[in-house]
Amino acid sequence: MTHPNPSFPDQAQARPLNVAIVGATGAVGVELMGCLERRGFPVASLRLLASARSAGRTLPFKGQDVVIEALGPDSLQGMDVALFSAGATISRQYAPIAAAAGCVVIDNSSAFRMDEGTPLVVPEVNGALLADRPALVANPNCVAAIAVMALAPLHARNPVTRVIGATYQSASGAGAAAMAELEASTTAYLAGEAYAPKVLPHPYAFNLFSHNADVDAASGYNGEELKAMAEIRKILAAPDMRLSFTCVRVPVLRAHSMALTVEFERPVTPAEAEAWLADAAGVRLVNDHAANHYPMPNEASGGDDVLVGRIRADLSDPTGRTLSLFLSGDQLLKGAALNAVQIAEALPR
Ligand code: A2P
């Protein structure tokens, strides 16, 4: 269900802004442009920045071809807001340059997410943190952003004490090159040809594998799992919430799915949870037991809403305090570009 969010300023009244996209040619960069255009974000000027490899190419925005420029020390001069999606190294290097130029940064990388002074924001959940117009806002990891869309409306009514999650993550989270690899390796597989993986560490066609982030030797969790768990706690302002995730890449192009087993402080029924989720901005219930129709990545892809369903009491908890659910959300939209543009919309001018 899509609700207007009263904390978002009326775009028609807002002063148009000079907007830069850092990493414009990437999977998220292209979606950032699409979100700005589709949502009528008040853009006075748009500067597209990428590596020197892409300089001089063009990308379309509002019917015009915009020339891509190579990112450099002067690129952010005169910009009001920069949407960064070119990896943590570029963010660390260029965020201070943006700050010196008076340009607000909305950063899609992991560089600053867990810094104490940096707000990590999903506007429907903790958009209030934007009220004092921070100069740097971190956009969450895609698993965290999608998961909190379902967890926050539940947690607000009956505190969540523990979450066990298993994810089914798309290629898009590893960038445009990984999406191309999924397509090319599938084509090769169907033609009976050999394909040597170049971007991801394992064969992707008709396969799945534990998420490609490095594994922490001490805990045995991979980096994606640790990020998701820490970021969910931060966004929900629930430092004591116990979480355990298993993150897996599946051969899907651009939507992440996840199975969540959620333990609450007090007993809860599936009907209560359904009612709370039906009321939540940015969430759409897909919970048709009769038709066995639940969230699927092909129905989440290209849409703004996180799909939530398969809501049922966890039979392994006789106290009635645990529910299981299944979600799908577009990794490039709510998991990245849409959330970043929603942050830009919600920032006071
Ligand atoms: P380019 O296409 O010129 O390499 P993805 O996550 O989909 O792989 O996208 C990464 C984005 O980050 C791309 O837009 C890429 O631009 C950009 N990028 C990579 N390295 C740099 C760099 N050194 N300076 C600026 N942008 C970069």
C-alpha cells in the first residue's frame, strides 16, 4: 500500500536543487536517475559522474542526453545534494570534498553507515533523523532496508526481541557487471557452453551460493550478514535485538527475498501482524493462502513496495510469541536508489 508521508515536503513548493550522481553508470546510478524523474524530484541541474572510462558518454534524463563527466576534485562544486553509489573507497575520498563544497551527501556505500554521528535512514522508519538536515546521510545495506520495512511496523506495536533470517539475494547487489554475468552465464548454460565466472566467485546459472562477501574468521558470518544485522539494530534503534542471518545469492536479477522468523516480547497472532503491516507505508501484503500466492521477486521487481506475506505462527514456539514471514523487495529501488531519493525528498530545504 502506498501512503503519502506527511514528513515529506511538497515537491511542487520546493526550491529546485543542483543534483549530482556519483556512479551514474552503475546499476544503482541508473535507477537513481529513474527515481528522480519518475517522482518529479525538483532538479535544477543534474551532473552525472563516473570513472574516466565513462566520460563523454551520455545517459537520458527527462528526454535530454546528459553527458557523463569523470569524477574529480571540483566535480561537486555548486551542487546542493550528491547521491553517491560508486563504492566505499570513492565515498571516503569524496565525502569530505562534498562537505567542503557545502553539498549534502546521501551515501549508498557502507563507508559511514555505522559511524555514531551518521544517521542511517529509511524514511518510513526513522525519517525524523533528517529534521536537522545532516550534511551526510547513509543509505542502508539492501537487506537491512528491505527487512526493516516489515520489522518496524511490528516492532512499534510489540517489541521484536529476536530475528532469524535467511535471504535469497539477487545479482544486482553486486552491481551491473554481476547482472550481466547472470544473463551471460545462463545463456551459455542453455547453449551447453562453458562459462568461467568473472565477477562472482561461483557459477551462477541454475545455482546458488553463500553470499560472496568475505567471511569473518572469528564468527563464521560473512560481511553481508554482519552488515545486515548491525544496520537493522541501528535503524530500529534496538541495540539489544538479537539477530542471526544467512545470506545467499540466488539467480534472480534485481529483487531480494528473505524468510524471517520473528520473536516478540509478548504473544502475537498472524491476524494482528497482518493488520499492522496492511497499514504500513511502503509495504504491500501478498498473503493469499488459498492461491498459495506469496511475495516473489518477479512481482517485487520494478516496484516501490516491499511485498510481505506467508505470515504464520511459528509452530516451534509454544509460547505464541514467534511469527514467520516472507518478503520480496526490489534491491535497486527500496534496497538502494528509491530509499536514497526518498531521503533527499525528506531533507528540509
Ligand atoms: P564506470 O562505469 O565509469 O566504471 P556498479 O556498482 O553497478 O558496478 O557501478 C559502479 C559505479 O561506480 C559505476 O558508475 C562506475 O563508473 C563508478 N566508479 C567506479 N570507479 C570509479 C572511480 N574511480 N571514479 C568514479 N566513479 C567510479
